[in-house]
Amino acid sequence: MLEQLFGSKNAERVLMYIFAREEGYAREIAYFYDTDLKPIQNQLEKFEAAGVLVSRAVGRTRPYFFNPRYYFLAELRSLLGKSLSAYPPEEQEKFLMNRRRPRARGKHETST
């Protein structure tokens, strides 16, 4: 929906994901969209270099979130919010369903 405005599908994906979930890291975003990791990493780095996103090291993970000092943050959030409301209801639900609780000890994800 905002692909033409932001210049690429991955740019839109990264911003929508972080808008809906407040933060995210590259592998998590790539997994969510079932896409390659490298383009997502590149896009996160571009947004960080532009000052739109900031990141911090948490162990070996680097979560990204919106830079609270970004001058156009309120306008960007407004645009992303309006865009999210135009998504089909099932996609909105997928964005907003955010399970981040740690797994129980010994529980492993299985492929089906």
C-alpha cells in the first residue's frame, strides 16, 4: 500500500511491523513476512542511518524501534496507522497478535 511512497516493499514491511509491534529485530520481521533476511537487515540499517529507527544490543539480538527524537515521528505514525486501518481485518489481526512470552523449558518448535 505504501510501497511506492517508501520506495520498496521491504521498507513498508519494516515500518508497518515496528509500528504495529513497537519494536522488532531482523529475523523476526523476515519470518513474519516469510521473506529473505538480508533485504530486511539492509532496510533496518537504512532507516537507522536516516534517524527514523534506533536499535540497542540485547545479548546477540538487536531490536529496532522508532527514534523518539525523529522530527516527523508523529506524522509517520499517523500515516502508518491510517495505512494499517486500510488492511483487511485478518491482516490487521495478524499484525496486532503479539506473542512474546518465553517458551516453557524443554519445549521446541516443530515443523509441520
